[in-house]
Amino acid sequence: MTNHILDYLEQTAAKYPDRIAFADEHTACTYQELKKNSERIGTGLCRIISRNTPVPVFMEKSVQTIQVLMGIVRAGGFYVMMDIHQPSLRLQSILDILQADCLITSRMYEKELEQLGYKGKVLLAEKLLQTEPEIRILEGIRRQAKDTDPLYGIFTSGSTGTPKGVVVSHRSVI
């Protein structure tokens, strides 16, 4: 029975390893590459975050971003996409609400992130992708997972204009 979003990735990577999973205007990755890169990112991240921890992602949507999102899930956390084009005050408010110990970005967005004054640990996607995967550690994290664990968080403005977060579980997506 499928009860974790990564089950879908792993089943598809096993069946169609060389098919394109995602593409953007600059690059593409196969299902096998997505799986392997999410394992690299997950291994690097699991040493930093605890289970069910929010991890803000300060990047535009891209192939690399999808790899980061799946890596966060492999590490046992849940992702929160930060729209880099939103006003700084809104982004700062979301970061204040999350109280996240770390945030993932790319080298290309470091200057924009500096303007937010984020005080936590900033992790670069490019550096996480260089991590050697440790499958046993990731499997241990996965064995603890439940279908009710959070998969992602999303913020709306609400009627007051103050960001309000909603967390969506694996079960809800499945």
C-alpha cells in the first residue's frame, strides 16, 4: 500500500529510470536522477533537521527545486516554498511563523535572501547535491514515517493580509 509520496517516485524510477521526470528551460532530469539527487540532498539535510521539521525553500521553481523538495521529504522534513518575488515583509513574516532552523536556497538567490535578514542556517542546494548518499540512514527515517506526516506547508494571506499557514500530509496528497 502506498502511504508516502516517495513511494511513487521510487516505483516510477524502478519502472522508467531513463524517462524525463522534470524539465525546465535550462535542464532536465530522469526519474533515476531525481531519486539519486533527492537521496544526496536528504542525506545532507537529515544531519541538520529533525523529523517533521519545516524547511523553507527560497528558490524559483526548477528541476533543482524539485530535487530539493524530494530531498527534504527524504530527510523526514516538510517543505515550504518561498516565492522569491513576494514582498520582503511577507517573506520575513512567514519565516518568523515557521521558526525554521535552516533554509535551502541556490547560489543564484543568495543576494535576495540576504535582504530578508534570515538568522538561521542557510544551506545551498548545490552543496547538498555533493553529499554522498547514505541509504541506510534514509531508510531508517522512512521506517518512522506515517501517512499523516506533513509533506508541505503553504501560506495564504488570509482576510487580514497576515500570512496563515496550512500543512498538508502525505495522506492528503495521495
